[in-house]
Amino acid sequence: MFQGGIQALSRSYFTKIIPAGQSGEYFGLMDICGKGASFMGTTIVSVVSQMTGNVSKGVGMIAVLFVAGMVFFIYSLRVEPEKKEQREELIKSKLAVTEEY
């Protein structure tokens, strides 16, 4: 029910954070990662369910994958102080370009 809205929001946000001239490459990478995630998720659930003989444990692996993704996301948000200034300048320049249109 909510997947369409989430997908549209994630794509529109994604266009704001990627370099303007490289949208094709970044959207291609996003598509490949999405397909890989769907393949890996179902494979992990089925392997764990088959090994344990319990479907609940297989589905429980989805929670483990969410936690692993959250840890990776939080870790990737850490920015070194010298890169923080560069990042802020880049954001300001993107905002200036956006305001021109």
C-alpha cells in the first residue's frame, strides 16, 4: 500500500543528493543494488528456513538485515571534520544552482 509513495520519495530525494551530470550512473547503481538486495534477502530467508526447519527463524533474519543496514547507515553518516567543510560547501553550491532555476 505504501511502497509506491516511498519509492517516489526516495527517487526524488536521490536526485537532490547526486551530481547533476551523473544521474544515469547513480540511478543504474541504485537499480542494481535494489535487485541484488531482493535476491540476497530471499536467498538468506530461504537458506535459514531450510537449515533450521523453522520459517519464523528465516523471516527473523529480515530483522537482522535491517539492523545491519541501520548500523551501516549510521556509520556512513560520520564525516571527518576536514571533509565536513567540503560537504557543506558542496551543499551550498547545489542550493545556489537549484535556486537559479
